[in-house]
Amino acid sequence: MKTTEIIELLPTLSIEDRIEIATTALNSIREQQSAHKAENTQQIDSQLRMAASLAIDDYTNDRELTIFTCLDDRGS
């Protein structure tokens, strides 16, 4: 059934049936959004972990990136 057919059919249904359809549709949307959000969070977390891993390697092996850290011990 196409969207336009469903919309045309809605006024012929009882209020209870329309509420049930709306509730079911909204719950379905919420579930899909929740799954999509979790998927995005996992992807971002993975990218951040990879970036951190690359940064650790750079800072461990490149003296130029850490040359001024000796100034951190100077006291305030």
C-alpha cells in the first residue's frame, strides 16, 4: 500500500484505529532513530580511538612535538 492510499484511508477509520496507527508509527520511528544513534556513536567512538592511537604514536616518536613539555614543570 502506498503512502497516499494510507492517508486517504485514514479518515474512514475510527479514532481508536487512527490512534493505534499513529502510536505504532511513532514507536517504529523512535526505535529506528535509537538504533541509528547507537550506530553513529559506535562509529564516532571508533574514529576517536584511531585518532588517539595515531596521536600517541606521533607524540611518542617525534621529539619536536614534545620539546616544550619541559616548561610544564616550571611551577606557576
